[in-house]
Amino acid sequence: MDYKVNRLQDSIGRDVQIVDCRESMGIGEGGGLAQRGTISESESFEVVAIAMSPSKRHITKPICEITYGLREQGIRTSVLVLESGAGVPPDSPYGGAPGGSMAGMNEKEVFQIRRFKLALIHLGGISGHVVHKAKSFLRYVDIPAIVVCEAPVDYEDFAKVGIITRLVRPPPGKVECAGVIVDLVTGVVRGVSCPRDKLNEIVIKVKFWLSKIDSKEVILGRNNVG
């Protein structure tokens, strides 16, 4: 694969990224929204951007702009749209909408995400939902993660529900997730364009943590954060 990419770069004269497109067509006007339960994979497993399922309330637009911004900086980024990313997790103390769906991650998605060095999880604007969705998604995914959301959450919020974070850890015996949150980017509103300053912040933090992972300062797996 690297040989083919180098040949393309030589012939085109610019940086090239190969992306394996989704298995189903897009939805919405012009097919601009990816179907739930689909993944578009880059040629190498560096970063996976995780988006909630598309619906009237869950617009995945910011994740597309974030992905383009990362790829422009040469970061190999894949995008996974969850099969059940909308709603709230079954064990959340916050009730969902009447007749609404339950958020969670299936075994196939866990396997797909585990192949990557770093996860970028895009969530919404309700603090309680953000925290408990992150807990549900990171329960069996043992890689470092950056959470991008609108809600003004902090590391302590995640540690309180059993997620290890870079700055705050749950009490002994209270760890409930294999994944680790290494950074946060808040103020990214769902359904609208991602501001340039927020996009720059995401790119800087992704580059920083990839360098830490590549230098073995962050070890993949439970309880290891540099």
C-alpha cells in the first residue's frame, strides 16, 4: 500500500491519501450524510473520528469538516458513523426521549476502533449525555481518545463515572472503562460549521497525542497515560 501511495505522490506531485469509501450510499439531500453503521477507512490506522448516528437531531456535519481539516494536515483519518450513536446509553441515569433509541457500540465497531492509535469522539451539547455516552463507547475500546463536544465538560466529570482521564482518575476500584480520555475540545456545536479556531485546536491536539503515542510515551491499553 505504501508503495502505491508513493507512486501516486510522484505522479501527481502532492500529498495523497487513499480512503476506502463506505459500503452504502449517503442519505439526505445530495447524499451528504453518511449512513449509520458505516466506516470510511484511510490507508493507515492513525486516527478514527467517531460520529453519532445521523437523524433530524443528530447532524454529523462537524465531523466531516474536522476530518477534512485533519487530512489536510497529513493525518490519516478514518470516519466511523455508529449504528446506535443517538439517544442515551441503557445504564445512563438520564432518561431519553419517549420512544427514543439507546446509544451504544456493537462488537464489530469495538473491533474496528481498536485497530487505531487514537480515537476522536464527537458528541453533543448535554453534559450528562456526553459523559455517559463516552463511558459507553470507551468501556471496551482500550485506546486513547479525544472528546470533541459542545457541552462545557471537564476531566472530573468523566472520572466521576469511571473513565480514566489524563488529569483525573476515578477512585481505586471504580474504573469502568478500558479507554482513556487524553484531551478535550469543547464549544464545537453540533449541526453547524466548526469555527477555524476550534478546528486548529483539534489539529494541534491530535498531532500532539499522535507524537506521544509514536514515541511510546502513551501506551495503548488500560491505565497507561503519559
